[in-house]
Amino acid sequence: MQNIVIDKPYVPVPPHPGRLWPALLSFYLPRLLSKKYGVVHVDYINAQRLRESIAAGHGVLLAPNHCRDEDPMLIGMLSKEVRSPFFIMASWHLFMQDRVQTFLLRRAGAFSIYREGIDRGAVNTAVEILADAKRPLVIFPEGLVSRTNDFLNELMDGTALIARSAAKKRAKLTPPGKVVVHPVAIRYHFQGNIESAVTTVLEDIETRLTWRKQSHLPMIDRIYKVGGALLTLKELEFLGEARSGEIAPRLANLIDAILRPLEEEWLKECHPDDAAPARVKRLRSAILPDMAKGEIDEAERQRRWKQLADLYLAQQLFHYPPDYARSNPTPERLLETVERFDEDLTDQVRKLGPLHATITLGEAIEVATAREARGSSDPLMDQIEQQLKTMLGLDKH
């Protein structure tokens, strides 16, 4: 399990107001993207839309999709392109890795939000940034990394709440000011030989499974054979037996088998129809408080860490759309699938580029001071989602 859950009392990390550090760090971004992530080129589409909103003095909220770990660095490249520093809301765990990373994140414009609870301080900070309109604010509305460029997680309504709260403040100015949202579509294109890129990873996994190299199989069959074996191993661990049949119901059954007992213990109710990330968040919010306060003994702490590891697994399983690679075996989908295997086995992601990134700015959405209509979905979030899907080409699938 990656170090994304922190069992310490939450200490907010505020944004750093300086403008020199973001400018200095932006010169290092291309090298970092190339060396660590294999992103060798970045294109910008409709960046003038953002420049116009900044020039107009609007409070600007950027809402990007979040499919890869390097997305924030891509947003940093956009900041350099439009010659304006950004503030960015980031998960608290990123600030808890080491002091150097915390130092650099703050000076790059990041501030913390606590994902395992209600962080009113971070919300208020975000509202003030938008209301002041001194620089754009970046919020990833998916709330976590989807790990699939052709898949968009459910967007969090909190993004709209922040935008509308700031719009109310700016509406009271003389003359009145505006808040606008620009959806930002980040798309990655693989530019190498996909078979060469993923073969080493597949061979390593096959060795761990004590298999001979399955090089005689077509690439897509080889990937699905490895994926099926990894799924079977988890079924044996959690269900006591391997299941057969289509992958989709097997995945759903395994995720529910992991989450349901924990929901019964901690929440006294189950939510099998909710998406796994929402179920995981509720459970983490119930499990972590006593751990952070230090009010449990070591045996109980270890028991809860095991439960948190199970929650992490359930969330990772959710990010395997069953027919993602087979239904449209593009190099990008094959790459993402093998990268997920590697990450979930090793907690590391190898650089398998080269990748070409495209950042597309959506049209400015003016934020009303009140929710336009009451219903099951938020109209502002619906507009953000629709623009993201259109720019990513997901509305065609």
C-alpha cells in the first residue's frame, strides 16, 4: 500500500504567497517530467481562454481531469505557458512524505486538504483565493487519480460549493466581480513501441507467478491472462476460492466482499450500490480518528492498518474497467493497464514513455451565486463534466 493514509493529527499546510518560487520551479518542470515520467513534449490548446479570464480580473477555478500522477506537473507547465502562478489544492498525505517535498510543494503553490474528513479550513482558503482573484486556483474534481485517460470518475460537488461561495463574495464588490470555471482536459499519447515498453513488466510479473514467459500469446491476450491470474489470487485470499465467468461481476463481487464486512463493523450499514471510492472514504473517516489521537493500543492499531490496506486494495480494483483494454486496445490503454499491474504489485510505476501530453482549456463557465436548479446532480458540475468528456473525446464512446 502506498503511503496515502496518515495516522497522525491533521495539521493544515497553508499556501505560500510568494511568486518567485513558482517561476523558478517552472524551469525545472520539463526535466522532471521527462526524467521521472517520460513526458517529453507538451502542447496547449485554447490557452488564450485562460489568459483572457485572468486579464479580465475574474476569480478563476481550473478543473482538470486526473488520470496520472504527473498531472499536477502538467498544470505547472500550463502555469508557465500563461505566465501566471497558480494555487493548487492537494491531498495532505503529499506533504507528509519528507521535508524537501513539503517545502517545494508549498512554494509551487500547493496547500493541503484532508481527504479523510471535512476540512473547512481548506474550503475557506480556496474560497478566499477565488474571491481575491490574485491567481487561478486548481482543484482536481475527481478527488483521486483515475489511472485511466479514457475514464472519468464521478466529480465531487464540493468543487461547485467552493466556486459559488466565492462568486457570492465577488458579487458584493464595487463593481461586482465574477468567478469562472475552466475545465482542463489532460490527454497523454504514447509515442513508442508498445510491445517493447510493456514486455519487461509482463515478464517480471510472469516470473513472480512462477510462469514461463508467455511471449507466444498476442499482447492483449497476454495482458488479460496476467490480469486474470492476479484477480484469481485476490479471490483466493478474500473469498477462499477462485471464481469463473466475466471479469466485471467478479471484480464487483470481490470489491463488495472486501468492503461489506468493514461497513458492517464501522458504519452499521452497507452501501453496495455506491462507487468504491465513496465507500472507502466513509470507512477511512470512521477508522482513522482514534488512530490519529493515539487512543488505541498497538494490537488495535495493527488491526486497523490491515483494514486500511484492504480499503486501498478495493479502491485500486475499482480502477480496472473490465473491458478497458480489450474493447479498444490502443497503445495508451495497453500501457495504462500494465502500469496498473506494476503499481499494484510493487507500489512503484516504471517510466515506460515516451509520452506526448496535450492540455486543452475549456470555455469559461460563469458561476452563479446560487445553485440554478435543485435536483440529483449539480448543474455546474454537469457543465464541467460535459466539457471534460467532450475535450477528452469520451462523449463519443
